[in-house]
Amino acid sequence: MSKTTTAAPAAHTAGPSTPPDEISSAQLQALQLERLQWTVRHAWENVPLYRRKFAEVGVTPADIRSLDDVRRLPFTTKEDLRETYPFGMFAVAPEQVRRIHASSGTTGRPTVVGYTEGDLERWATLVARSLRAAGITSGMRVHNAYGYGLFTGGLGAHAGIEALGATVIPMSGGQTARQVQLIRDFEPAAILCTPSYLLTIADAMEAAGIDPRSTSLRVAVLGAEPWTNEMRAEIERRLAIDAVDIYGLSEVMGPGVASESVLTKDGPHIWEDHFLPETIDGETGERVADGELGELVFTSLTKEAFPVIRYRTRDLTRLLPGTAYPAMRRIEKITGRNDDMIILRGVNLFPTQIEELVMGIETLTPHFILELTKQDRMDTMTVRIERHPALDREVCEAAAKVLQQRIKVHIGTTVDVVLEEPGVLPRSEGKYKRVYDNR
């Protein structure tokens, strides 16, 4: 079926004139419904997979008369995206696609996403909005250490920095010594990267005899991996900055789907004028109430090249009332995913639970990995963690025993804790790999 041009409503193209911190709930809901109806029809008319999935559940675009009717629509999963690889989910003609991104494909097939010129403009605007919420303003120098390339982080952040009127330093990831040098020489006020990589940069500064608190950095916008409030406290203490969470994923747009306000630091606000969120029970698919833990699901409202209907992110969170942006809901900090959960001898745990306990012991470092093995048909987990370079080994060994005991008490399972020398474990230059499953 050839792609058709669906006339977008004026609100789809222009967006609301009311700033996100002033829009009322009534205004937002009216805008969402108009955009939802446009998106559903656009996807149904132009993406064969959606036409088939809609038919399977017996729904058509005409059935979407209220926001609650989104429940009638089928879910979209990463498997759907892989089934239609590479361009089967695109809803516009090839000549209208201005950029293609792709996620890393662990099964050999990455998920591929596309953007029209309008999509790129909206994306940049939403990233700029997110950076503004983090306290970054026009004229600031911003060090961008997200990876460039097919990953959406680097180029998505880059465009948003420019749209804000700030100055971008397009460093990308890696070359940590050079990162340190440019931060010292160019004196940026802000940095964008993963939280684990910012700690790696702080380590490199200390190794070079530089106090991380002495740099020009005042704010860090961090995302692309789960991180805890305990890690936030560690980052802010070590670098004397404000650490703010930004959320996104390539299938929904990229960075800038939601972002924290530096004034509240109470979880990212979802830009609900562009994305309709739900939380569901991961097992049954039934919606859970706001405030209850569930799997985050998104329907895009303004995407032209790659609309997504009820996309299952696998991220676990709660939908909470808005604060800095009252009409737009927040998500609780993402600290786990359905597919990150470790089942160890019948106990369910997430790597961020270990991180939270590690950060609660001052004599331990944040550098640790989890190794899963099988011994005598039993699953075992070893926490390998580096000792603090400024402390005696005996002090660090005592801290490791405290960690082992707290894991037993708070999580309910016994693990081994192995103390490593400083610098032994791999360092992050992007998303940090915490879990090594050798079972």
C-alpha cells in the first residue's frame, strides 16, 4: 500500500502557544485527543502492521472518541519493530525521511526509526525544553558526551542544545582524558552524558590531580541508563553540580520524551502534549492506576515518519502528579526494566537495588559489576566492587561485609562480595554494563 499524506491538524504542526508550565489540564486533554485521533488514523492508513493489528482487535480510527479509548488499541512491542525491519514501520514516503537512527541489535536486527523534517524540528524543540527545565540557558557552553551516530543520544542532544541557543561542544563518548582536558580548557557550564560515565570522568580528573568540584560545570543532564537518587547524591557531592534526569528511548523519539526540573528534582515530567503515557501490569497488560508501579507505555501524538501506538517500553515506574509543570505528569525515576530483572534462587532483584545499597556505604566506590554463575545446579551471584583508593584495604573489606549483610537483609538473598583493586573493573564510556550472566 502506498503512503498517503494525512492532513495534520493545525495543533499537530504548531503546538500549543501556552508554555508547558502554564497550560491547563483541560487545554492539554483537548490537544491530546486531537493529536491522538490524527496519529491513529495516520498509522492505520500508512503502516500495514498497524492496519493488521487494529483489525485483529476489531478497532478502527473512528472508534477513538476519547482519550480513554486508547485502551482499545493494540500494544506495539520491540518484536513488532524487528518483524518489520528495516523500514516497515515508516508511515511516510522514503523521500520524506530526513534521518534514520537505529538501536543496537542484540539479536542481529536493530530497531530502526525515522524522522521527517518536522519530526526533527519537534525533537530539537523538546530537547531544548528539557534542557531549559534543567536550568540550561541560551549562551551557555554545553559539553555533549553522549555518543554520536546511530544512537539517538548524541545528535538528539546536539540539536536541542542549538535550538535552545546554547553553544554545543560535540565531544561524543570515549577518550576520557580528552573529555577532562576540554572541560578544563573550554569551561562549559553543563555536561550531557550517562550518569556512570560522569563518574568515570570524575575518576579521571582525580587521577590527574584535578578536583572535580573545581571545574566550570554547574549542571549535568544525565540519562540513557537507570540510576538512583543515591547515585545523584554521589555525583552532586563529587562534582558540586546539579544532576538532572532526562528520559527517552529511540522507539518513541530519543532523549527529551521527559525531563526533570532542576527546581524540584522529583522525577522527569512527561511532555504530554507530544506523548500519551500509560502504566500497565507487565503480565496481564491491564492498566494500573497512577501512583502504582507498572510498565511504562507510550503513544506518540505528533510523530510523522514513525508513529508508535501503545509502545511497551519495559521500563518500570509510577505515573505521578505534575509539580513544576502541573498539567503534565511525572514518572518516578526509572530504576529497573522488566527485562533487567534478575531471578536469583526465587528472589527478584534489580541492579539498581544493589546500587542503592552500595551508595549508602560511604567507604565503598560506585564501581561494581554483578556476575551470575551456576554452581551445583544453584544460581549464584557475585558482586565485584573496587575498594576506595584513599582507604586501607581492611576498612574496605569491612565495608564489603556490611554490603553483603545489607543485601541479605534488604533484598533477601545471599551473594558473594569480592573486593577488587582500584581501576580493575571496566569503565563506562556510554551505557554501563552492570550484569554479566554466565549461567
